[in-house]
Amino acid sequence: MMNLSQINPDKLKELQLKVMQDVSASAIIPLMRIGDQLGIFKHLSELGEVSSESLAKVSNLDERYLREWLYAMSAAGFANYDSNKKKFSLSPEQIAVFANDDGPASMMGAYDMLTGAIYNEEKVKEAFKTGDGVDYKDTCPICFQGTARFFKPSYEKNLVNSWLPKIENLENRMNSGASFADIGCGYGLSTMIIAETFPNAIVCGYDIHGPSIDEAKKLAKKAGLENRIKYSTADAKSYEGKHDYIAFFDCLHDMGDPVGAAKYAYNHLEDDGSVILIEPTANDNPEDNFNLFGQMYYCFSTIGCVPTSKSQEVGLALGAQAGPARLISVLNEAGFKNCKVVKKNASNMVIEARKN
């Protein structure tokens, strides 16, 4: 039994404050999705300074609910309140993050992911007891939508401008008609960026989740890229053909058999081909990941990545913070000899694995 005299009062207060900060951040999740889905952030971005009464008229929403929502946003620093005018507004930065879903700073997808994670709680709790996984198709649908929205700004900003240029001779080969396979493409946002940037390339997108592939086809058609991309429902060990580049964008750690997936990719690469692996940035020692990003990724990994992996064949459960040494070990086991981290930032690292 704990001896209360051993408690350090200052450390106790510090821990309690951290919990309250996390509770405050968690409490706003449903309000963020309400503001997103009802277009409240959009209205605020268009109206400038506005009272809750005027906002209610424009949005056709109840004023009292809106006022309380606006107070919550202002308390969080997600909106601004002029107490003299009794009006609310969004700064340019707040508009960029909350109201411009197509912009490079949008972060609203994170709240979809968090909501989906909460819905998965019961299934994952049971998996804790049994050691089984949670089938990907049984994941809350909000997770698929949230994942696409969450990763979109980063991929649009970094994929062809910062990450892929680090892959040796990729630009020249893609412009000359190389074949590119996007494994685990989800809604196909990364696939469309590739197809749009390299119109001469042969681009394919594969995902195990049929509804995600259906959505990818719809988005490609909307973007006028339906004839430039071949989408198929397939897992990482069942797609066909040979490719010059095979990419695993933020998905290898979710797979039950990442070694088998990498080995299959090795056998489906042209002789001078490469696997491109993008994963969450992590250090090899777990304790070196005990920070803001590590907390986020370990939490997402516990509720999503590990259960998904354990539901599949082998169930290796690498987790979202596997670290470069473990990931390169997987690639080496699959037959790749020339593997290295070619790019790293606060959120992602890029690993190239050459066949020869």
C-alpha cells in the first residue's frame, strides 16, 4: 500500500495540472467536430467580427448553443472575443488551421481520428484481454475519413517537394514513364499527388479496405485523374505486376506481416527499383520518444495500429513508433541490402530500400 508521506506535493500538483490540461484538450473534441460539420468555423472565417446573435442568423443555428460553443473556443485560444463589442472572430492563423480544409495548415482531421479512436474503445479493451486484434474493416468509419484528412496537408506540402526528391533519380525516372505502386493508399490522396506531379508515370493504388478504394476512385474522378490511376482492392501480398517504385506511406507498421509485405515488394520490383517507406518519426529507444509526438503516436498505435496488425496473419505489431533500426531490420530480412533514412522531420521519416 502506498505511503502518503512519500508523495511530493509539488510533483503531485504538476501531475494533476497535466491531467487537467489533457482533460481540457479532450473535452473540446466533440465541439471541434460540431463546429466543422455545421460549418461554424467557415461562417466565422467569412464574417469577420460577429456577435453570437448575428452568427446564429447566418448559420441558422440556435444562438444559445452557439454562444456557449464560442466561449469554449475562445477559452481554448481557438477563437477571439472582444469583450467591449461582445463579438467573436478568427485570426488568419485560426482560419488556416480550422476553416480551410484544403490548405496546407488544416488540422481538423485530427479530431475525426480522435473520435474514431474513442468509438473503438470497447473492441480494443476486449483485445487487451484476449490478445487478439481488431479487424481493419471493423474500425469506426470516422477513422478512415480522419486519417485521410489528417495526413493530407502534410503530404501535399512534403511528398513531392521534400520527401520524394531524396529518392535517388526518382524524378527523372518518373518523368520517363516509371511505374509507381502506392500500397495501403486509403482514400488515395498520396496516389493522386503522384499522378498529378508525374503525368508520364504509371500509377497504381492498392488498399485492403474496399470502401476506401471506392472513395479513392470517386476523388480521382472529381480531380480528373480517373484515367491516370489504377485503383484495386488488394493487400500487401496480393497486388500484381512489377513496379519501379513501391511505396508504403504510413502503413507498413499497421500490417500483420510487414516482413512478408516487404519481401513481396522485393519480388515485385524491377531490378533497379526501390521501396519507399514513410513512417512516423521515432527514436530506437522508447524512452527517447517520451514527448508530445511520442504520446500522440503511442496512443494512436495502441488504439489502432497494434489491434489492426494483430488481427492479420503473423500479427507482428510493429507499432507506430518502431524506430528506424527496427524498420530497416524488417527490410533487411525481406532481402533489401541498401536501406537508409534519407529524410527526417518532426513528424515523419523517409526510408529508401533499394533492390540492388
